[in-house]
Amino acid sequence: MFAIAEKYEQIKIALSEILQALDKLSKLSEIEVNGLKYRLEFFVGSDLKFLAILYGINGANSHRPCIWCYCHKTKFAKYELIWSITKTKHGARTLSKARIFSKRNGKLSKTTTSIKKSRDKLSLRQKTSIKKKSELEKNSGNKFGHKNEPLIDFVDFPNVVVDLLHLLIRVTGRLMELLINDLIVIDKNDSQDLEKRPAFKEFVNFLENTLKFSNPTYNETLKGGKKIIKFRSFNGNERLAMVKEFNLNLNNIDSINEEKIKKIKFIWNSFYELFQAVSYYHIQPNFALTSFDGNKLFFPKQQIGTKLRLWLKFFLTVYQSKSVTPYMHIFSIHVAEMLLLHNDISSFNGQGIEALNKKVLRSYHCSTNKHVKNKSWLKQTLDNRSRKEFFFLNGWEKELDNNYASYTIDELDFGYQEFNCELVDIDNNQLQEVIKRIDTEENLINMPTII
Ligand SMILES: [Zn+2]
């Protein structure tokens, strides 16, 4: 937990100790726990923003924002191209290249520029030979998106796994944004008055009445005084329900827009089905897709890569190439290879961490000492979390339904007495020490370390 901005230099300082410790650990071939030997393999999972910082890659708006490959963003829509996360001949990034490219100055060398300029005058054979020489390392100045040296040295790109929660949020976010624009075009109106916007109103009805979302919209006044309708942020489950159930029955629209809405419904619904197929790939022999005409079709799970690419192909029958985002590229091009490599990628899902983050934030905002300079709120928040974990580890799930921050020390004493531990003059600040002591008790020998 760090009170810093998500920027390379600051993350570098904040993570230095953790990364050094992990680096040491990564040099061990195996570790022994309770007499059993375990081989260690390291993986990294997070949202794209953090991964980009960790690996020193440019952000989402840059030319090559993909963490795994060198694909230029103008090629994201080329669903037929092969981009790999493991094979360098198919543009896979590697840590060794990342280190080399990040040290470059970012300017193309004179030779490369002149090769590029004279390329048109050459024969195909000459062009191919020049291309081979000039590509990647030989292309002396190009950084290929590697802005800084990677902060992490022991997990190469194939073991970096996309976070499915963020993928869901970002892809559905873009789908919604595009739909809202389509509805403005259909209604020929973007005012605050819903009565003048029947198509948009139908979408709000879908959220409110079909999906039973509470207050999906709110009004916002822009700087110039213009009032607009905005959507609140939706959580992962709400977004899943949205793409699963998406259906709009619009009256009085022309046949072109009617066809477009049908296609959009297919894009949304098939995204749901493919997302489920990806999430449960490791536990199912095949997956189901509903075809455009409504038939349920079953496919062996090995065909998921083709179906994911076809989803992007279909998306482009409605939307322009520039609408394809990095997360859509990853979903349709890289996820299948990740599944082949790791079988189960939903285990890397950051949903638990996000939920924890939400609770920590709530604890912070509820604390009365949050503006005190000595950061006592930080300790308080960690204490609160430890208390909650203590309850959980001892099987008192019922207690977790309540606000864990509100427990008094007396209530906690009861917990320790259950395990025949001595408690003398304990207060919140000593809680950690007590938990460590309990950890060594015979009946709790397997209890994981708190914090
Ligand atoms: Zn890529």
C-alpha cells in the first residue's frame, strides 16, 4: 500500500525492496515447506497500466502499447496477423530485448532512414534482404515502446498474464462508449431530455428494468453550462450481465440502423460467451457460442483462438479500425496463447486485490486521522485488515459480514481465549505481536503469516 502516483520513478522506489527479495527467491531452484520440496515459477499479473510501468513500456496511447508484442496500434485491427507472446519471429517481446531497446535514444539512425527512403526504388529481393537486416536490433534507433529499463528482472513476458477483470471492464467500457455514440446518431439528439432520445431511453430502461441496476445514470453540468447524462461506473458482475443480456427493442428506426443494432447485440452477447469460455477454459471440454441467427453451436476448446479472432473480425463489420483498443487486441490475439501456456488464466484475476483495495480505501476515508502527518492511518488500516484476516482464518465467517473495523478489543480477546492464548493488557498496537505469537502455537502451526 503506497501513497504515491502510478509513475515509473515512484513505483521503482516503492517496489525496490519487494523486487530485490523476489529476485533473490527466484534464484533458488526449489524451496522446502514442511518437508515437501516445491519448484518455483514466477508470474506477473496486473492491469495494463501497472504492467507497462513495471516493464518500462509506453502507456496505452503510445504507438506500441501491447505488453506482449511489438504490434503497432495501427495494426490492432488486422485480425489475420500472427502475433505471439513466446515466438520472437512473430514479434514477441523479451526481457533481453527490452533492456537493449530501452537504452536506445529513440531516433532512427541515418542508415535506417535512408534505407526507408530508397526502399521504393529497389527490387523485391533487395527489399526483403534490407528488411531482414534492418528489423528489430539492426533498426538502431527504434525503442519499440521500451521507454525505461524493466523494473522486474526475473519474469519474462510469457509469464505475464492479463488481468481478466480489467479486460472485462475496459472492453465493455469501449463497447458502451461506441453504443452511446450510435444511439446519439439514431436519436439525432444528445440532450438531457430523455423523451427526445427514445433509443437512448430504451438502453437506460434495459439497465434499470431488465437488469435492475440502481441509478445507472446521473446528470452532470459541463464547464460551458451544458448538461449531459453520464453513467455511473459498473462493477464486473454488472458488466457481465450487461453483455450477456444485451438487447434493445427500438421502434421507428430505419433498416440500416436496425441491422446495426442486431450486429451490436451479437458483438455484446458473443463477447460474453467468449469471455466465459476464456474464464472457464481449464474446467470445460468445449464451449458454446450462439450464432448470428440464434443457433447454439458447440466447439472444442482448442478452437478458442480462431473464435476470438473472428469476434474481432465481426466487430470490424460495425466499427472502424481505430476503435480497437489494446485490451481488444490482447483478447482476440494473445489470450488463446496464454490459455495454451497456462491453461487457467482466471486464477491470475486481480478481482480479490481490487476488492481489498476498495476496503482499504473505505477504511482510509472513514478514518478520522487520515490527514495526520505521521501516517498513523496506515498502521490503523493494516491493523484492521489483520483483524479481519484473523477472523477469516479461524473460521468465523459470520463475523466478516459486519464492518471489521468496528470490533472492540474485548471482542478480539474472546478470539484469543478460544485458542488458550494468554492475553495481558493487549491493545490495538500490540495486536500484530499477539498474532505472531499465536502463529507459533501448535494448533495453529499452519496458519499463514498475517499481512
Ligand atoms: Zn500484442
